[in-house]
Amino acid sequence: MADSVGMLLFKDKQARLLLMLSDSGREWYIADLAKAANVTYIHTSRFLGRCEEAGMVRSEKHGRMKRIFLTEKGIDVARGLADVIGRMQAPTPQAKPATQQTKEAVEK
């Protein structure tokens, strides 16, 4: 189960859906979420079903529609995912060439 959850979250579409759900200023229904993320309804629905099984989201029925909420676990995962994405997008300092590092280590 842990491997499948990890694999879900680091695919582009799934990560986008989870991060959009973390926008607490909006009410999300499956169809609205799918449209906003440019993902098919069925893909969104299946992903959210797996997230619900993993305890990351919960849903409430409103007539024929389901309103989707992140659970505390889902909020933590979304924050962690946003942090990982932010770190990956941050510029990395240029590493010194290995020969330079070796030379400095020898001189010390």
C-alpha cells in the first residue's frame, strides 16, 4: 500500500489534483476539480477513490455530486509535496569540480 500511495503522489496529474485540493478557500467537487486540473473526470474519480482508501481525502454527497475534502493526513501530504516541489525548483548552488574539491582537501 505504501508504495502505491507514493507512486500516486509524484505523478504530475495526481500531484496537481492534491495540491489543488489544498486550496481551502474553494469548495471542490470531482467535476470542478477535474476541469480545473485539465484531467479527465474518470481519472480524477479513481485517484480520489484511492486517496480516500489511504485516508488522505474524504467526501460528502450533495445530491448526485461529491464534495471532496483533504483530511489532516492529506493536508500533511500536500504540504510535504509542495515543499518537495519547491525544493526541486529552487536553484542549486554550483558544485566545485571534483579536482578542485580534492585539491582543497589535500591543502588542509
